[in-house]
Amino acid sequence: MCGIVGITGNADVSFSLYYALYALQHRGQESAGIATFDETGFCKHKGQGLVSEVFNGNKLANLKGKVGIGHVRYPTTGENRPENIQPFLFQFQNHTIAIAHNGNLVNYQEIRTNFEEKGQIFWSTSDTEIISKVITEEIRCGGTIDDAVRRCMQLLRGSYSVVMLIDGDLYAFRDPYGIRPLCFGYTTDGVVIASESVAIDALGGTCKRDVFPGEMIGITADGFRSRRFTVADHKAHCIFEYIYFARADSYIDGVLVYDVRRRIGGLISEEAPVKADAVCTVPDSGTAYAVGYSEKSGIPFVECLIKNRYMGRTFIMPTQELREMAVRIKLNPIADHLRGKSIVLVDDSIVRGTTSRRIIEIMRQAGAKEIHMRIGSPMITAPCYLGVDMPTRNELIGSRCNAKEVKDRITATTLHYISLDALVESIGKPISDLCTGCLTGRYPIEIGNEICEERSVDFIESDFQTPLFSEQT
């Protein structure tokens, strides 16, 4: 649940990094950081809070350098501690290195224990530090940057998209399954590498393509180069990026997210038609779904809930009390559009169920007669161990209730989740190229028991299925 960016240019890139991170703010709201490199070494600034809170004009002006990387963070591994704020910077054997990472390593503890037994010292609890240790260990043994990245792909298990500065050269690489997104493009004076294409758009650039799973790209004094170290039997692009996490105007692995969500909405209307006066969205993540539902069903799309644009995502707020309080502040009903009406309410997903219940309560208090809930994802039944901060199995309403029980708990008139087949059809990729772990409990890689125990107290080993993929070098 993080956003990363790397930029090269003909002038200082700090302001460009700022605007790119601003475009990626939806991927992490806990902290932000920027590191740039000039002839004298690194300049850096990072802190807890939103991008606009961490940086100002003076701080950006002091970040000198024609190359840099940036990060916005929401933690999936590692506590909310200042030392976990990225990018990480360090000196090693006359090399100056900075690194930022989006993803989650499921063998983090195993690798960390091995390093500690060799006398290595850790200053953070983030799995990003593990990546830096693997890279520096390979360099210590006489390896090149290519060798170090290849070693990462051999040793690390999990999801990782990485941007890295080494002595002023910019590198990026992506795990062999392409679980977390990463793309690159060009501006008038340089290269941009980012979690989503919207960061490139924000700089007036053109997205060239996605970084291939298992690929490393480098921008050095010698120019642009690419090398693909590992090719897996299948990809495993995160299906939740399409459902919720990515911005609707992003292209994720070559697919426009807005179009996926609009197609999903149309297929929901075919799977679960209903007579209603209006189609309403839960803004903003449900809007494209509602547009698609309205287009296919012929029921007019009407805004019934207005969003307070200054509220963050309630999904990633730390406590249930804060999430419920935030819903009423975040969404205000338009009573004249609801009074006495039968409404199709379209949203992207139901995670805990408490937010959906509160929204329906707000709409009923405003006079809605019927509320037919339509959801753009199948039931979320399992935690994510690969980079989205999904709640534990006990907190997921879909792990302990069937659809009828969920309907009753959220007090909807009717409820329908899109089928997995229709979701996959909307994305336009084979299901073998998608990670559906949160929907099916089947993960593209083996998940260690210690991870399962941390995230879910009632997890049993038999819940995991045979891995879908085998790696080929």
C-alpha cells in the first residue's frame, strides 16, 4: 500500500518528485520522503504525514540534484515509527545508496534472522531494509548491480516494486510475478518511474510501458538499459488494484482502471437486475462502477452522496471508531434525491461491513425507501499478505458470513457481489495472471505459517492451496 517514484532530469527534480508523490497520495497517507543526488552526495527530507504536510517550497528548494526517488507509505510490514519512513539512505564501500519499496516480503523474518546470525545490525522494522541488505551483501562479495538485483529475485519471496539510487544512477525492478504495479515513461527532459501512470501524467509526461515482471531497468550516464532476470510461468497482478486501490485514471499493466470498473458495473446489472429509481455511487471509488451499471440498466445515475474532499480513505484509518466517525463526516446525503426513492447503491467492495452499514443508515435517515447494494468485487474472504493492508480474517465480514448474512448485517434491501468470472472478464486478463488471494484464499506463492499467525489468529494451514505458479530463470 505504498507509492514509489524515481525521476531523472536536466535540472533539480525535487518539485517534480513532489508532484508525482502528490498524484500517488492515495497509496499511502502515513509518511512521505524524497532523496535526491547531486555531485556532493544525497539531499533528503522525510516525515510523517501527507505529502503537503511533509514538504514546502523551502524544503524542496534545498533538495538539490538531477536525479531522485520518493515514497509515500502506509505500513504492511513494520510499525508506524520514524525510522521506517522511506527512502532509506546509507553508505557502503564508497557507494551512496537510497532505496524505496512497494510490496511485502513473506519471508522477511527468515532472511532477517539469517543476517542477524551473521552479525548484521538492523535499524528499522521494515522489509525494505531486507532488500538493501541483500543488495549490499552481493556488492560486498564482488558482485555488480545486476548480480545484486538477480540475487534479490532469487532470495526474496513476496511482492516488491523497487526504485533505487546508487551513486546517482537510477534503477528500478519488479518481482517475477508483477504483483505490485510499476511503470515508466518520459518527460521532455528525463525519465519517470512510478507505481502508477498518473504520476507520469502529473508531470506532463508520456507513459511508455510497465516494468516487466522480473525486469530491472537502469538510467545511468551511459543511457537507458533493461535486463530481465527471471520469467515466471504466469504473472500474478494484484486484482485489488483494479477493484479499489489504483486511481481510476491509471493504466495498470496496460489496462485503464476506469474502463475495467465501468465494465464491472455493466456486468453487475446483468447478473442482478432490479427495478429502481436511480443508481447512486459511494464516491469516489464506486463512481465508475455506478456509471457502468447505469449505462447497461438504463436506470439514471444520480448523485445521492456528496463527499468531503478533505477526508482521507476510511479503509486505511487505524481504528474502527475513527472509521465509523469518519463516514458521517466524509459523506453527506442529498435528501431530495433519496426521499421515497428506490436506490441502487454501487460500491467497489465490502471489507469489514461497518462502513456499508453506516452509509445505508445515513441514506435511510435521509428518506430512501429501498437500497439495493451492488458490489464490484466478489466477497473478500482472506487477508492479503502481499502488500495491501487487508484486515485479519476475523475482521473480514466475508470470511464468516454468507451473502445473505452480510445483507442482513448491513441492512440492505438486496445485495449482490459480482462473480469472479465476470470480474476477470472485465479486467481482460486470464485468471492465471491475477492474484486472487483475498477473494479465493489461493496465493501465487507459498505463505509462511509465521505470517499467517501474525495476521489471523484463527488461520489454519489447510486454508492455503497449492501455489499457482512455478518460477523459471
